[in-house]
Amino acid sequence: MPGVGGSRMIIYRIVAAGIGLVALSAPLYAQLVEPAPLVAEQPALTVLNQLGAAPNDAARLILFDRALALLSQPTPLRGHVLCGRAAVLGQLHRDDEARLGFDQCRQLLPDEPNVLLPIAFDESHRQRPVEAAQLIIRAAKLKASALDQIDADSMATVLRQLAYAGKGDLADTMIDALVGAGYPRDNPGVFSHYTQTAILYRLRTGDAATAMQLLPSVLSPHAGVAMLVDRRYASIWPAIGQWAGNDLSVQRGALLAAARATFETSETPETRLAYAQALVDTGHRGEAITLIEQWLQTDAANKDKWVRSMAVLKQGRWLAEAGDRAEGIRRMRAAVDAPAQPESGIENIVPNLVMQLLLAQDFGGAIAMLDRHPPSADTLESPVAAGYFVALRACALQGLGKHEQAVAQLARLRSVYPTAKTAGDYAVACVAPIDEQAARWIATVRDPDTRNDALVALETARYRAKQGLPALTLTEQMLRRIESRADVRRSFTEFGRPLPDSYAPALDDFNVRPAATPRGPSPTPVA
């Protein structure tokens, strides 16, 4: 689900890492910076050495201004100070001044990744993902470790913005550059997904040799499933089969071990969420829910509201998947209903909460939530992301029996937000006749940018239905309705192949099944 938060925080973190050198003593700074500061810059260094003791951003800004007044020449040190000042301006919500400062800094430090990255995420914040991606690619090639300051969610925002803009090829190029830089080092699940994409990127360019060399870096069973079903990987299927073994159990253990080790080495909110996701992906959903709950009960969880919202979102969804949708809804609703705070990230929770209300058939509640929390241009990662809210409203109206109004919302989605592909899937699943639903999936699987997800989603829907499990999403409900159609099966065979039975448990995160699971009424809002 869409939503942005933390862009300003991310910019500040990047620059704090790169510009932190200015707060060191003059001799140590002289050892670390090339070219070394000039003797005439000693007075400015003395001022900058007071940054560590500054009580707040306003005081830090004053120190940066004093240092700049002492640095009249266009030297590297002046560039670092301009960037540090820009970061503080960003923290103070003076965004236009901050961007001007970054641009001035870049003129003096054109090849400094810790300058390129803040500008990249400012471009993303300003809805210019192409420019953002180009800067990220350049930074990745200049200094891989500079990317370590970027959390995976913020990077994913840029990739989704590229998808909304129809720039799938650039997104693949960016992902290949990220993989080449070893990013993200602290999230093996995301790195596995990126590596899977990079393997396909290299296969498309005819470089099967380096594509196969990336296989050992893939730890996620989900990535293995994606490669095993998509015919675009057919030329290296023998190698993938050897890597996957009989049942992806090696990858299952490796992912969990890597995520746990990263979390234990660096116990940050981000590594905790990554470890929790790895637990879910390997059949330990209950442990993941507990891991998140333990953190949410600490004071530390209140220090980063955006990450807290992401944790609540994931926990709520996992509770629903574990069969306790009511509790998941309760927790997400409590977070949304809490007193509003800037950059809290609740815009990420709202559409996910509405989705769970729809699956619970609380269509009136879904409408009420959408009315109370309309999308805001200030928080959405892209204007196109507003299409999700239109799609969810269409589903709620359909569930209330207001078919004509639902159809009107579907028409609005198609005309105003045509590139909101996943949102379109939701609306079609709820409102459109079954022939149109089938045509929608066929179009999705024919689109190279969405093919892999479409193939895996259909295989997952088949597997869960065979196991007697309830559908977890609106899209899964649609796929169950259309999967036996001849046109759907022909398209699946053209672009994919059935996943061998020994790998199938990975489609449902290796969760243990009871002998028989009674089927309750379908939560689908479609009559």
C-alpha cells in the first residue's frame, strides 16, 4: 500500500553520516578529508567543533552560519558545511532553503555520494523519481557504503514511483546498481528480492554467466519461487534447481539465520522489522508478532513514529493472516485514532486497515475510514498512489450493494490513475464481471513489469485453495474465480510453469497445516 514518511529524516541521516566529520577536531579532520583543510580554515574548524555540544537544530544552524562566514573560498570544507547546514534546514522544515543548500554543496563536491543521496531523496520527495534514480545509481557506483544510511522502505518508495511513472527499465537498472553495491546489507530479504530482479536484468542483456554468479546471494525462498515459475529464467533453470535443492529448506534456514544475525549485531528498529519479516517468510509468524509487540511496548518505539507505524501495519496484517483479523484491525485502528503527529506515517496504515475492513465485510467501516482519512498530496509517495483510495472505495461501495457508484469509482480510477496497476487489480476484483477480471490478469501477466508477481500470485491462490485456506487478499479472491478458465491457463502456460510440489509450501510461508481447515463464508465484497 502507498504512502511516504521519513523523507526528511532520511536526508538528515545521510548527511549526518557524511558531514559528521566536521564536528571532529581539526587534526583528525585533516587526516580524513582529501584534500586536507587549509591552514586558513582553522577558525572555521574551531567553530564546527562545537556542533556536538549544540542543544538543538537552531543552535547548530547558527554554528554552520558562523563557519560559512569564515569560509569565503570554494573549498571542499565549505561544501561539507553547506551540506551540513542544508541538513539542519531540512530538520527545521525549511525545505526550499535546504534544497538550495544541497545544490550549492554539490557544486563544490560533485562526486560526493553523501551529497548526491540527499539530493536524490529530495527529488523523490518532489515527485521526480527519474532524477532520484539517476543520482542513486551514480552514488552506488561511486561509494557503495554510502547507501548504508538509506532504509529499505525509502529506497522502495523511489522504485514504486518509477513504476507509477512507467519507468520499469530504469527501476531495473537502479536495482542492478544496488545489488552491485551490496545494498541493503541489513535486510537479506530485500537484498534477495533485488538480486532476483538483477538476475533477470542480466539474463535480458544476454549475460547468463554473471546472472548465475548472483544465485548464491539469494537467500529468500520467495525469490526462489519467483524464479522457478517464470519462463524468463528458463535458460538457467537447471542452475536454479540445483541452488534450490529439493524444497528450498537451505534458503529458508539461511534467510532466518542472516536476518537474526543482523538484528543481534545491530538491534535497530529497521533490523527488527527485517528479522520479523524473515520469521514470517519462513513459517514463524507468531514469533514475528511477538517480536514486534515487545518493541512496541518500549519507550524506544515512540522515538521514531514512522517506523512505529510500519511495525503496527505489519503486525496488524500478520495477525489477520494468522486468523485474528479482529485484533489486527483493533491495533491498526488504535494507531490511526491516536492524536495526530507530523511525519507519523499513519498514511501507510490507513489503506491497509481499510483492506482488512473489506475482508471482514465491514464495508460501512471502510467507507467511514476513507472519509475520515482522505489521501493528502503532502504524504503520498506519488499522486498516482491516490488511486488506491479510489479502488478501496469502489470495493466498499460494491460491498454495500451500490454497484453503480462502485462502477463510477472504477471508471475514475482508470481515467485519472491508469498507472496504479495494483489498485486497478483491487477495483476490478471487486466490481468488474468475471470476463473482465480474467482479461485483467492476462494483461498483467503479459506486461514484463508485472509478470512475475502475476505468476506467483496465481500459483499461490491455487495452492491456498487446494489447502482449504481462506483468501488473504481481494486479488486472491479474484484469482480463485478465474484460475480454471482456459484463457487464463493458456496465458499461464505461455509465460510460466507450475511450481513443483516439493517447493509449494513456500507459497504460504511454510506454515504448518491442520489436517482439515473448515471453509467459512468468503469475505469477498463481490456478489
